[in-house]
Amino acid sequence: METYTAMRQFADSWALLAMTLFFLGVVGFIFRPGAKKAADDAAAIPLKED
């Protein structure tokens, strides 16, 4: 099997699945309960005085 063909088949199957699962994990992490306070704290960092 040619290298390009093998990499193309991998990208079309397992890599796509891995990227989809990663994306869903990030979305789940962002919208989990309790994330609002952490996001608000992070958003206020540039406004804090030294």
C-alpha cells in the first residue's frame, strides 16, 4: 500500500473520529455545570489591578 493511500484512509476514518470526539469533549467541558464562574474569572483578568 502506498504511503499516501494509507494516510488518506487513516484520515478518513480514525483521525476524523478522534477529532470529532475531541471537539465534543471541548464543547462538553465548556458547557459543564460550574464553568460560568471560571469563565467569568478568566474574563476579568485583564481588568484586575496589580
